[in-house]
Amino acid sequence: MVVYLVREAFFHVLLVAGPLLLLWLVLGLLISIFQPATTISEQMLTFVPKLIAIAIVSVLTLPFMLGTLKRYVLELFRMIASVR
């Protein structure tokens, strides 16, 4: 029972945070390739595009993330109610 709960929690964390982390990784890689190619070493160039992209993707995926977390929490409550 505990192993199942931990596995499901880990799966849902990956499902909710995965798209944002993957976007952050890809943008970081693209910016780190772009900076040496153009010899631009501005620190804001690394932070601002990532921040804007993460904000946009967060807003777009918010219904999916909330729905996933809602289903998981309801499943947990059902499991708690069935334990005696």
C-alpha cells in the first residue's frame, strides 16, 4: 500500500512538473547555444525568456495540472476512507 502511494505520488509529480521542467531545460539549452554563437553575455538574456515562457506554459497547462492533482487527491481520500 505504501509503495503504491509513493509510486503514484512520484508519477503525479512528474506529470504536473514535467512539462515545465522540460521547457526550462530546452530553453536553457537553446540560450546556452545562442549566447556563445552571438558573443552576447547578458545575464538577463538567460532569465527573462525562460521566465516569460514558463509563465505562458503555466497558464496554458494550469487546467491539466489542477485536474491531475484533483483526481489524485480524490483517490487518496477514497483510499483513506476505505482503510479501517
